Amino acid sequence: MSVMRADLNKCIGCKRCMTICPMDVFRFNEAARKSVIAYVENCQSCGQCYVNCPGHALAMSDYEMSSALTNYR
């Protein structure tokens, strides 16, 4: 299980995923003003980026995990 992009168009460029991720998975593309999942192999599946994404632009690859976290939105 790991983080994945649900919809890039929903990314509002707030950088919250970069700030909250303990494993430094994200980078910011200045030209696009969007976060980039640059190091998905480092993802420890904590779900903090997913739960705290105000634009709902992220998802978790495992259906059961994403369904459980939806209750926290």
C-alpha cells in the first residue's frame, strides 16, 4: 500500500503533503504549482498526506485503507 495521485487537477499547491510526510515522499513542481510524488518507494503508508489533503488530490493504493481513512475527512 502506498500513496497515489487521485486527481492532479484537485491539487491546490498548498504543500501540506510535503510538510506532513515523515518520509519525504513529495517534491514541489514550481512550474506546475503542484506537489509531485517523487519517492513513492519511501512511503510507509501512514496515510497522513491522504487524510490531510484539503484538495482531496491523493489516495492510498489499498482500497480497505482508503475506505477506513475516508471516515476521518
